[in-house]
Amino acid sequence: MREEMKKDDEKTIKRVVRYIEDEEINLQNKDYLNTKVYAKTLKTTIDSLSGNKSYTVGLFGGWGTGKSSIINTVKDAYKKENRHDVAFVTYDAWQYVNDSFRRMFLLKMQQELKYDQTDLMRKFYINESQKVDYKYTFSLKKLSIMFFILLAIACVLVFSDVIDYKAKIGIAAACSIANISILMCFRSFEKFDISITKPYLFAPEQFQECFSEIINACFSSDTIKKVMNFLRIGNGSARGLKKLVIVFDNIDRCHHDLAYSLLTDIKTFLAPINKNVIFVIPVDDVALKKNFKDEMCSEDKEKEEFLRKFFNTVIRIKPYAEMDMFEFAKNVASENKLNLKPETLYFASIAYSKNPRRIIQLYNNLEAEKLNYEESFANKFESQICALLIIREDYPECYRSILRNPQILLDENFRDVGKQEENQFLRIVTPSFKRVPLEALSKTLSHTELYFTSLNPDLKEALDKFDDKYLTENKEKYVDSKSKIVDYLNHTLDKYVRNNVDAAIVSSFEFYSKIYEMIGLKNEWKRFDDLFERVGYVEIYRGLTKSAAICKFIDFLTLDNPSYPNAQEKFIDYLLGEKEPVPEFGDGQYLCCHSEKMLKKLSEKLLAQYNNFNSWNELEPIHFKYLVTNEILSLFVNEVSSLDHNDPKLSRCIIIISRKRGVTKECYVTFFEKMLNLLNAKKTIENHIMMIGDVVLVIKNKAKEDFPELQALQTSFQMIDQTFVQRLAPNNNKTLLSDWKSQKQIDSLCEYLYERMKLFGESNYISKIVNDLLADFSPNVVSLYSRLIDEGCVVTASMADVIAVLNDFSNREQLNILRYAALYQENHGENGDTVKYMHSDSVIAKIPALFNYLAQDEVVDLICELDKIPVYAEIVKNQFSQRNDIEITGKLVPLALNDFTKERLDQYKGNYEFLQFVLKQGREDQKRLVANILLDNVHAGLFLDQTFDVIEKTFKSISGNVYFLSQIPLRG
């Protein structure tokens, strides 16, 4: 394999890349797009513009259309004609974009025309220094030096033997005085010149003066001046010109402020000159106008007007035809020996039909891109690589969509997702994509493994981000991709393990365990066993025992598939520390395991550290079956009698013995006896109630599961009840609960009652406790009875007392109790065929209160049910006839109207609110009955205010309006 890779590398090295230089060409030699005609036009225009005046000529065309080549062709044409009277100067605005235009332009003029700097031009670049005055200053340093010199001369004369003593003194004194006087007058002072510095010129008129100086020198025709200029300028400099062409290139590339400033400077300072100077400005006028800020030219018309006023004449390069561009693409490729396919040339010419330069750039990019693939692959899929390069460069949003999902290249609708130009290109290249395998297309987009390119991009993103929510919502969508999902997860996990990314490995296993349950990947996971074997189990398990994820996943892997012996056995060995040291095993690892083999193996570890395990409440039945052994249970049971009621071990023991199946009868009896002894030893009511509740939990579960001797349990309960009541027995004429103040005590008691009544029903002891609780703790009793009703229990004792405290039927629990009591029935009679509602009297007393909560749908439903039961129906009907504060809507409308009959008419005569309701929503015969009542009142002169009030409010609701009343036959 390595030898093959080495050969491939050698082949890659030997491959030759042919890059094309992006440079201007002479259209006389190569004219692929018939651009030479524009060069001829420009030259003719320049020749025609004569006289002592300047002109501005615009050469308009898009970027890359050959404007610079046109100008170079014209320049070369003048050279071939030996036209020394015409000179060209080209100023690249983009090259000097960060420099001062005026300084760099003058420098460029000087260099191109070989013009030496004059004093005026030097002032434009160099600061000038000028002497204006001078002054003298005293120098202490010079005075000190002269003093020591005179002192040395005097010493020599004094100590000399030639001169006598007196003469020495006189001579020394005279010399000293003379010299000191002279020095003090002349040598002790210094002269300083005073000068000023003038900065280089920067004013606009000075820039114009420098430009005029250069132009005048170039156009000078006087013989004497020619000689002077020759001596000053030197041989080869431009002189005696008849025409000067100044080209300002790449203005459209500059920032809008600079572009605008350049154009205004040209028009303001350069153009107004009495010489035949022609300013040629090649520019993309569309781009230039876009560069103008709104404050410069607010509207397109103003921008167009600005350019029109600026240029004396404009030469426009017309757009190229697609076939012309194809010929150009073909000729450029052929000249540079690129050996491109016709389809590749076609894609290039279509994409860049307006910009030849982009085609050259595309060729260079394509040559570089092809180096990323084997030569055979690059040559075979050259056209597709080219098309994707174009999409990447020009349509980035589209390219990002393709990266996320390469399959959309094969979608018919994909060609109509973008703008018109984008869609047009996609329609052209899509057939090419369909001819090649998707794997090949994907390889041109990414260097990841090709096997996973067919994965849906959203699915792949979800797998990378461990997004189990997405997989849950779309699990049906990817039913056929299970195998590939596992392969991809296997691949990513392999990378994480190889790079020791612990956090990602943990997240991976947590994610795998979730999607295993959701998607049901069973047999698909066998590949992981191969991964474990290949990478090494210790490497995968390293550092993961602190997380329960790997336990859960391995458990899934082995639970339904016994064909994974390696993963299971080695994982268990690792956890138990038989081959590798393992951190302390936590609760989560036990909870995540569900396979019989693993749990049996792990039970040994739990036995050794059962005191450190705190998640007994979270264990599932399979854990109690295989993980929690009888040995562990015996350890707890033997400790019960010595434990305090607050000891956590007691709670653990109760949980285990209540949930574990297969506990021996001897173990249970031992536990229960010790629990009773513990209960009898308690001193406080609160603790006693809590302990009884725990025992009830044990008995309840035993009765339902594997300890069917219910009689023995009932006997045990009688013992508990007797102990319990003895503890709560009245003392000194106090009620059972008179000394209770703690809500926690009451909650514990109600929990005991709930478990006790749910399992064994009611008793006299229980009824007594309930009645005492109702006095001060009725909400607790209401909640207790509602829970029992929800569980399907029969509760009749003390029900009348419980119903009596119900006063708020917006409360779900109170309404629940009233419904239960109202519908509870017993059969009586010799044959049991007589139905009796046991609590009807108590329920009837509450029916009027129900009508105060008609906004509750549950209340309305209950009223409708009561109306169907004879014992309650009359009470319900009376509410409609006797009360005028009821808002009748929804289900109550037919219920109320059904009771409004001729036989019961007298009961409704005084309820004008209800009569108004009937006129609005009743039947025709019912409205006639109401009309008769109202007419009777009118004839009798009774209740006229109420009568006419009803008529006024319901005038438009009565069929036929007033005419309907006039048609009712009058009685008598």
C-alpha cells in the first residue's frame, strides 16, 4: 500500500501545470475577440483631435474586456510609425491608491518624459531653507581655552634665563593684558546665522503650474529653447511634441471618494491647458457610477450626466457574443496547450461571456484544482470540477447548499433556486452532473470518506452534533439508513479514540445509547465489536467509568444480541478491575445495565460496596432480580432491629424487601417482626406514622407480587391498627388529633391512610381518624379521597361528612369526590334489581352550588349527567326555573329548553331572564308560550315593566318581529 502511495506521489510530482500570465497583449498579433477594431478607432480619434486644446476620451468596457490591450496596441502603432511627435504617459491610479495623486502624477510625468526636476518641481517635493539674518553670542568655552594659552606663554617668559627679572615681569604683564583684551573683543564671541524653512508646495495652483511647466517644455518648438532644453533635459527627452496622450487607468477600482477626486482634478487642473493633450480614461462606467456616493450624485441620471459632461467623446466596447467567447476560450486553451475538453470550454465561455479575463483566471484555478486529485480522475471529471469551481466563485450560497447535500445536484428543481443568471448556468451544467456517479461529485467537494457522501446532510449534521432530538423526530425517515448510520458512528468514534478525545468519546456513547432505544438499532451494532477488538478495549473504556453512558451502551449491545461475547466479557472484566485498575464504580453504571449476565456479574461488586450505593429507589425490577441478591437483603434485614428510624439503611431495607421478588418467607417474617418491635419502641406520633407508612408499602407490594398469604398480612395490619389506635386514643376528653400541629405529621398520616385504604379498604379505626381529620384538616382528607377514587377504590365510610365540607367546585379534587358520590349506586331488593344512590341526599344539597361554576366544562358535564338521573333531575330543572343568575350556554341550552313545557309553565312565569332566553333560542312553540305569558301580563296590567323590558330586549329575536305577536290568538 505504501509503495502504491509512493508511486502516486511520484506521478503527482511529474505533472506539469501550465499557468497563463494575465498581461496585456498586442492586438496586432493576437486578436481572439476582434478587439483590434477598437484600437483602430481610438488611434483615429487621437489623430483627429488636434489644435491647441486638450480633450478627454472615455474608453468604456467591463472589467477584463481588453481596455489595457487596446491602449497598448495604439501605443505600439505610433512607435511603428516612428511618431516622435506623439508621446504616451500611463498613470495607474490603483497602483498609487495610497499615495498623493498630485505628487505621484507629476513624478510619473517626469519619469515617462525623462524630464529633469526644475526648481519649481523641487519645491513640490523638498523643503527650502533661506538665510535672513545673523547674531553674535558670548562663548565661555573659547575664553577658557585662550586664558590657558596666555598663561602658558607668560610662564615661559617668566622662567626663561635670557631676560632679566624686571623685564620678564613687564613683558609678561604687557602681553597678557594685550592678549586678554583682544580675545575678549574678538575670540570670545560666535556668529550665528538665522534662516527660515519653507515647506514643499501643496496648493492646487502650484500643482497646475508644475504640470504646465512640463507640458510647455515638451511642446516647445523655439530653437534656442530646444537647445536649452537639450542641455537641461538631456538627450532622449520628450521635446517638440505635437500631441501628448495621458492615460489614467484603473480609476474604477479605486474607492468612490478617490475616483471622484481624480476625475474632478483631471477636469479642473489638467484639462484646461492650451496644448494638444489628450486624456484617455479606460473605465468600467457601470462600476464607476456605482462607486459614486449618493451625496455626490443622488440619482442615476445625475451620475450619467456627470460622465457625459466629463468626456468629450466616448468609445464603448460592445458585449461579446457567447460563441465569440467560446472561440476565445478555445484559442487561449490551445495556445497554452491546456488540452481542455469542449464541455469545459463551453462552461467557461457561458459563465464569463462578458469577461475574458475571468476565463484566464478560471483556467489557472482549474489547473491548480486538478492537482488535488489523481491525474486520471482529474482528466475524467474535468468538466464537473470546472463547473463546481465556477459555482464556488460566483454563487457561494448555492455552493454551500451543495456542500451540505451533494444529492441536490441531481434534483430537477435545484436549477431554479437562485437568481436568473444563476439558474441559467445551473440548467446548463446539471445534465453534466447527472452523467457521473455521486461519489465522484462528492470527492470534488470534500476530502472526507466517499462512503458517507450519500448520507443526508441534515442526518450527518445531527450525528456530528449528537442531536438525538432530531433523530427522534425523523426516525421513520431514516429506517433504510441504519447500517450507514452505524458505520458513520463507528468511523467518528474511531477518530475520537485515536486522538484521545475523552469528552467526545463519552458524548458518543451517551448519544449511541439514546438512539439505540429510539431507532431500535440491534443487529446493526455488530461492527462496534470489531472496532473494540481492533482499537483495544482498554483504550475505549479508558476514563469512561465515571460516566454511565458506556455501561448503558454495552448493555444494549449485549441485551438482545448474545453474539457480542468479546465486548461483554472484556467490559465486565474491565469494570471489575481484573485486568486494569478501575475507578470506584458509581450508581449510574449499575442503573444502566440490564442484561442478566452483566447484572449477575456486577452483583458481586455491589455486595462488596452496598453501603455506598444510594440509588435504591431508581432500581428497576430486573435489577432486583439479578443485581440485588438475597445475600444483600439478608445484610439489611439483620440490621433492622438495631437501626434508628432515621437511619438511611432502614429505608433501603424497606425498599428492597418491598420490591424484590423471590424473598424467602423466613426472611420476610424476620423483617416484619423486627419492624413491629421497632414500631412499638417509638415514642413520637410523627415517627410512628412514618414507620407505619413504610411498613404499609412493604405489605402492599408483597400482596401484589410473590407473598400471597394475604390473611397473614391482614393479621399483621390488625396489629399495626391496634398499635396505631392505641397511640392515638383519646386522653382527657381530647380528640385523637388535638395535640397535632405539624403539617408533616398530617401528611404522613394521610399517606398511611391512603396506602392502608387502598390495600384493605375501610375500617372503624380509619373512619374515626377521618372524622377527626375533617375538623381541622379537611383539604388533606379531600385530597386523600380523590386519590383513592382515582385508584378505583370504594370509599363510602364518612362520605357524607366529606361531601359536607365541599365548597369549591373549581377545585378538581372536590368535583371528583362529588361526581363519585353522586353516581355511586348499590343494588337492593330481593333480586338486586333496585338501584339506590347511597349519597343522594348529600349530593342534592350541593347541586345549587354547582350552578355557580358553570364556566368549568367539567361542572357542566356533571350537571348534564345528573339531569339524566331521576333522583337529581328535578333539582337540576328547578335551578333553571327558579334562578335568574344563570348564564345558559353550550351544552346547557338544550338541557334548559327541554324542561320548558306547557305543563311546567307556571314555574317559569316570574323568571323573566329565562323567558328572554327562550325568546332568543327556543323553538317556535316555546316562543308562543312566552308570548302568551307576556300578553296575559299586558291584559292584566301586571308586571308591565318586566314584560316590556323583555319585549324590548328581544324585539329583533322574535320571529317576524312584532308581527309575530300580532298573530298570536288572544284568549277570551
